[in-house]
Amino acid sequence: MSVSIRLTRQGGKKKPFYRVVAIDKRNRRDGAYLERLGYYDPTLNPPKIVLDLEKIQQWVAKGAQCSETVASLMKKVSSKQS
């Protein structure tokens, strides 16, 4: 099984809210996921990003690949922490 760490869309029409999840690459965008790893709310000013970096690193160590969007969110979170 190949695992991807990517966003899944939640929220209503014109009010997007995204969960960061570990999911089988073959599943659809909003399909069943293996584990929730955080969330991203772009509607706030500034956007709110909450990620469990330890869990993400555990999944990456197991062979999961992050999407480009999740990788950029991780960079933003890590730059805010330092």
C-alpha cells in the first residue's frame, strides 16, 4: 500500500476547511483516511495551520510521501516555530 499525506476538503460551499491526512494514494480526495494529522483553515486572516509534525515524520519514515501543498504548509509551520 502506498501512502500519501495530503489535504481533504471539509466545510460548506465557499467556506473551505482542509484536514491534513495520511491516506492510501488510490483513494479519492475525500475518501476514508488512515489518520488525521492536522488541519488548515484558509478563511481566517492569517490562515490557521495546525499540524502534528511528529506524526507526519513517523508516516514519512514508513514511506509516505507528502503532497506539494502539505510540504509548503510544513515549511510555514516550522518557520513560525523557530
